Amino acid sequence: MKSILFRASFDNVNSDSAKSFARDLHKALDLNENDRKACLRILGSIHLARTDSQKKQILDQLVIECQKDLIDLSSVLSIMNFILKALISKEIPQSDSDYWGEDLEEIGWIDGNSRSVFESLLKEIKSVPLNEIKKQIELRRTASGVLPSFTGCSITVEIRPVKKDIYRWGTPINEYKPEIIDVTPVVSISIGVDVENTDDFFFQADEEEIDHLINALQAAKIDLLAFQKYLGLN
């Protein structure tokens, strides 16, 4: 193999990952023109999506548009995204893509006819706004700085009983007769960050505290927009 990409990715073409790649590649090359273009339109958004939830929303719309199975479309996009990542990688020179079709044919995953389809697909992926995607990646990397970055949160709403009295130390258990006089809602929040060996941060809040948290975050967004406007960024 001549390319850096395939030498690094598939040193063993009989591995499970290599066979999976070959299956997905065939699905991508068998796609009709309309569905291929639909996948290309959302490829940048899929690549830049921060969460699985965001990816799912994009994919759900693609399934409706193409009337194709979600698993098959996900396989196609995994191939396109693999190529996209290689094209924007700093470790792989642009000239490396000149050998990708030849390498795939050498491995035996494509023949002469499907090689031309692959090279057409490669050309179409190169027409995706690669520089804008690179810019967005660099903006995120710069914004992350040296502090842990937010990765997601989980939220539950619970109803807790309000007791007239609580159990006190030394009270004989047969004398403890709790009386429920009301219930109160409580929001429990877990926040995750991108640091290994760091537990999620947990806290709880009532309705007033939740309102304050929402307002504080909205105020931060207003501050950010004002700062961007001052710098002429929007």
C-alpha cells in the first residue's frame, strides 16, 4: 500500500475492523446519486455534532429524506466521515489521497469499476467546505483552553415527601411514627466534563434555584454575543 492512511488504518486487512470497513465501503459505493448527495449535505454537520443526540436528530431527518434504513445510512456516513477526517488531518498530506483508490483496489475491496465510483465520491467529499470545518474544530480547541470542558448533563425531577417530624438519634424505632404532610419537587443534576478519572458533579436545586441557573446561563450567552459584537465577529 502506498498511502499513509491505509497503511496506518489497516495493517491487517483480515481483522474484524477491516472487514467492517469493507462492508460499509460497499454500501457507500452502491448508494444512488440522490441519497449520496443527501449524505454529503449533512456530512459536515455530523462531523461537528457534539453529542449522540445531535447526530441522531440529523440522522433521523436523513432517514426520512432518503427512505433508507438507519443502520445502512450510518454505515455510509461512517465511510464518508473516515475520508473527511483524513482530508482535514494535519498528519496526512493532501497528496496521500492520490493513492487511496489504488490501495483499495490492491487490497481487493474494490475493482476497476467501483474504483471510479470511489474516486468520484472522494472528489465530492473534497467539495465539502473542508476549511470551514477545520476552522470550527480550531475554534472549539482554542475555546476549550486548559480547564475541563462540559460534555453533557443528566437531569431528573423527583417528588419527595415532607414529614412532620424526622427520626432523631436515640429514639426507639417502635416509637417512630412518621406523618407525611406534603410533597415537594426537587431537580437533581449531574454535569460531566472531559477529564479522565474525574467523577461527574452532582447537585440538586429547587424551582427558584433552577430559574436562577437558567437566567445566569442566558445572561452569559447575552454577554458572549455582546463581546462578539464588540470584536466585530457577528
